[in-house]
Amino acid sequence: MRIGPRLLFAVMVPVIALSALGTAGVVQRYRDADAVSAVVTQVGRVVQTLHLYAGLVGEETESESIVVAAALHISPAQASRLLGYDIEARLRADRAVVDAGIVDGASTVMGDKASQLVALRVRIDSGTANDAIVQPFFVTVVRKAESAWLTQMSQLTQTTLNTVGSPELRRALAGLADAVAAFIAGANAATAASTLTARGVPGTVTGATDLAAENALYARAASTLGAELSGHAATAWQHLIVTDPNVKTFQQFLASVIRRPSDSAAGANLTEIARTFRNGLIFKDHLRQVVDAAAADILPLARGLQNGAQRTLERYLFALGIITACSVMIAIVTARKIVRPLRRLADRACEVNAGVIDGNPLDTNGPDEVVSVSRAFNEIVANLTALDATALALATGDLNNPVLATSLPGRIGDSLRHSVDLLQQSIRDNDELHHDLELNEARFRELAERTPDIVFQFSHVPEPHFEYLSPSFETITGIPVATVKANFGAFAAAHDDAGRAGLADFIAGRNFQPHLDLAFRRKDGTFGVFDLHVVETADGTQGVARDVTEMRALQAQLAEQAARDPLTGLANRRLLDELLGRALRRANRSGTKLTVAFLDLDKFKSVNDTHGHDAGDAVLRATATRLQAAVRDADVVARYGGDEFVVVYEGADDNTVHRLVERIHNALRAPIDIGDGVTVCCPASVGIADTRSTAPNAAALIGAADREMLEVKKQQAPSPRHDIRPQAAHAVD
């Protein structure tokens, strides 16, 4: 029996569609169940916060009663007898409700007020609290609880509107919200009415206007409760609020207080205060019971929705299981028609994958699709057999094998024909390249052996050695090429320390430099400098080396001359800047003083004007020689310009610097022979600056020393123009 594509399509499409619909239904029911669970969780939070709020309102009432009674010099027991209820017992009960609410998870509502509440209770119980402390604190915490409850209630209402389609639950939530609003307004009205009946009671007295506002809020909330409440909440509202005579009496009292003038509201006696307070307390207790009943009515509704969502989910899961079972049965029946042929196909494919391509072809039995696959597979194996024979001919280079003329179908056949053509062309190209390579190698060797530079090829595998070294190496260094190629260690030992370190880095594959100078010891023991240009190869380097020993020596000489004054041989200003910068860095690291002396020769212009520039040059050379003799070898002496000199003196104290200046004066005060038996005297004005009194930078130090020198020159008394006489007579200072 064969299963055609139409039959498979007719069977599988309904199964797949039913499975998809069932899965979508389960996913939706899971979402509904999660939404209802979220509602149940939010309802629990709302009830917890509501209990905390109601407990705080009750604790506020009893706490203020005790504080007010204490202000009137009435004990809690006397106040209880006067009011007709046990204040302390009710306070303990409401405190227990508040503590339970905090423990159950409402502590986040209180925040740091929870610890403050504990401290306030201690003061209330000890009689050290007053209404100015108690009333503001409870107003704050009651408002925090009220705000938290309103936020949670708003979130719960939004959740039920968006995810849960239960009119009963939404009506119960609306009833709870109005019941709490009535409770808040009724409690505030009861408190305001009680204070309006008393004279001299400590605390803030709420006016009749505020009482009227709270009573109006209560009336607005109460007007809708009759239609919204159901169950226990509706019963509690009917029996406790609508028909209770105490509540009616209190509401009549509220109406009378609101109607009469505010200036006649005071003056009630204690009996009237007690009766009003007791009726107000009954009113608040009844409202609180209505709120508790409304909250209790919500939980069964939410749990009922949760149970219904869970049952719906279970039904959908059951239906999906049936659909899945049917799909599996259909798949099994269908698979039995194609498994055996596919198994034969898989076994044969494994054989082909293992290299057995000369086996029997597959039978073409089974469903139409399997037959098509089997025929295609047999054709593939036949092509692989031909491909194997072709690849073997190509591998052995037998390009004349007749099998290469066999044309395989499709892209594989085209690729094989193209490969044969490319291989034949590659063989011809390889022969030509081999011939060209031999010619190029011969030309390279001829050029390398004729050039005066050293040409080399170096390899560091399997160990460092020269593959080629031109004969010019022996001509330049005196070392035979064969010696270096046979003993690489002798070549390495002929380098200086820097060269050996660089060679070690190169062999290790570090810090490759394509251009560098290398010092190498010749056979006669002298070092030569070689300019290397190197490129990396697959296993080493190759390059050219040129002997630049004389060039580098000339460059060093020119560099030295560029940094020295050509007349005196002293450091010029450029070299002075570099040496002074180094000295400053050393002084900063060691914390020692660095001194700069700035010298200007007196009477030097007169010598130039009288005897000419040759005489002036003689004076400058003699001054340079005497300055170098007057200082230490490590000190810097520089010609700054004209007849100005600078001395840099490191690590000297004040006495040493003073002796330095004396030595300079003594050295330059002696006559100088300018030739032809003539001597002149050119003493110096010296200015001193150091890093302890001047900013530690070169420009600041030289500038400060220059200014000091000018001050010294000004302070010197004018001296007569120098006398120039024959040396045989005498030399005049």
C-alpha cells in the first residue's frame, strides 16, 4: 500500500491544526490562571494593609484618649468607667492588630515609623507623652497606611479590569473601596465631633466646617454602599449602621453640631463628652466591622476565580492530551509505511560513507516519495564510482587515462573537466617556473658575489645558521665565510653586548627591527659598524649589511661639534639646555640643591675695541680654560653667548657655593696674555641662583642668575679704563 502526498496532506493538516489550537488554548488558560493568581496575591496584600490601617486608627483613638485623660488628671481606669468601655483592653487589642500587620508583610508600609511607634508606646504607657506628640505621629502613620492601601487598591482594580472578567469581583472591590472611604470619613467626623464638645482639652480642635466636610464625604460613600455590598458586608451594613440606634443617635448629634454656630459648640460637661465619645466609638467600630466583612467577601470570590481558571486549564490539558495521542497514532501508522525503506536507505548510506561504493543498488519499493529518494541515491552512488576512478587518475598524474574523458552530469562533471585542464596547465607552468627560478638564483648569486656589501640569508631552523653569506664578508671582516657558516657561535661572540642581546631576541622571535646598526669585531680585533637592512622570511631573514664605520665616526664628530662652542670648546646653549635639564631631574629625584652661576666679563668690550677680535678671542679661550680649572670635573661650564658664561654646580651648600664664587673671581682676576707682550685683566661679575629660591626649571634659573649678575655689576664702583702696558713693565688690573 502506498501513501500519496494528497493522503498525507489530508491526514496531517487537521492533526496539526487541532494540535496548534489546543496548544494555543492551553497557553491562554495558563495566562488566565496566572492573572487570577496575581489577583489573589494582590487581594491578600490589600487585606493585610487594610487591617494595619484599621488597627492604627483604633490605636490612635485609644492612645489619644489616655493622653487627654492624663492631661485632665484622670487615670485610664477612671476614663474607662466614664466612657463605658475598657480603654486599655481595646488599646492592647488594636496594638496586637498593628503588630500582626507588620509581621505579616506590611512593614514596608511603616518603614522607619515601626521602630518610632515602639518608642512612642513606651512613652504613652509611662505617662510621659502628650497630645502634641501623639496626635501628629498617628496622623502621619495613618496617612502612610491609607496611601499605601489606596495605591494597592488602584493596582488591584486595574488588574481585574485588564485580565479578569468577573463583574462580582469588581463590584465587591468597589464596595470595599466605598466602605473604606466611609470608614475614613466617619472616623474623622467622630474625632472632630468629640473635640467640639470639650473645653480645655489639649490638642488641635477641628472646626464645625471640617466636621461638615468629613460628614459630607461619609454621606457620599454611604449612599452607594447599599447597592454595592453583598454577602456578609451587606448584612453588617444593614444591622450595624442602618438600624443601630446608637449610630442613629450619633448621626443626629453630628447634624446638630454642624447646624449650630461654632461659638456655642464648646462648654459640654464630662458626661456629654463621654456619651459623644462612646457613640462615636460605636460608630467607628461598626464601620470597621463593615470594612472587615467587605474584605472577607472578596477573598472567596478571588479564590473561586482561581479554582475556575485551574479547572479550565485542566480541561484544556486533557483535550490536548487526547489530540496528542491521536497525532501519535496517526504518525505511527504512517511511519510504518516508510520506515523499512528508509532504514534500507540509511544502511546503504552508512556503507557509502564508509567508502563501500561498489555494493548492490537499492530496491525501488515503498511509497512514491521513498522510491524517488532511492532512485536519486542510486544515481549519486553511480556518480561517486565514476568520481572515484577520475580522482585516482588525477592523483597518479595519468592524464591520458580514458576515464577522464567520461563526462559526469551537472556541476561535478564540469568541475572535474575544469580541474583536468587546470592541472595540465599547472604542470606546464611549474616546469617554466622551475627553469626561471634556476636562472634567477644564478643571477642573484652572481650579483651577491660581485657587490661590495655583505649579502646574507639566515635561518633559525632547525638551529641558527647562515644558508648564504657573500664573499664580501671575508673581504670586510677578515673572517672566512666557511668559518662563520660552520660555527654560528663564533659569529655571535664577535658582537658587542647590545648586538648579542639583539641577536638573542631575533632568534627567540622578539623585537624584530628591519633597519639597525650592528657593531662587529673584525679578525684584527677592531670593531666595525655595519648598517643592516633586513626582511623576514618564512624561517629566518635575509638582507644586506654595509660597512659604515668611518661614516658613523664622522657623524659622531659632527654631532659633538654641533653641541660645542667652536672657539672655547665649551658647551653651547643647546647642549647647556640638555645638560641643565638632566641635572634638574637628578636634583628633583635626590632632593639636593642645584646652583647656576651666570658670568659676564667686565671690560671685554674695551679689549675688543682696542686690540681687535683676535685679542677678544684669546680672552674668551683663557676664560674658558680658567673656569674649567676652577670647578669640578662633573660640573657643567658653557659659553652662553658673547662674553657670558654659565656654570652649573650640583649638590653644594651655601659655603661651598661661596667658595666657588671666590675661586671664579681669583681665576679670572689674573692678567691674560693676548700676545706681543701685552696683558689685560677682564674680571667677571657673577650672579647666583639655586633651586631652593627659584622655580626648578632651566629658564627660571638662568634668568634669576642673569638678574643677580646685573645687580652685582650695578653695585660695583666705576673703575678706570684698563691700562695696557708691555709685559716687561707690569700688567695693570
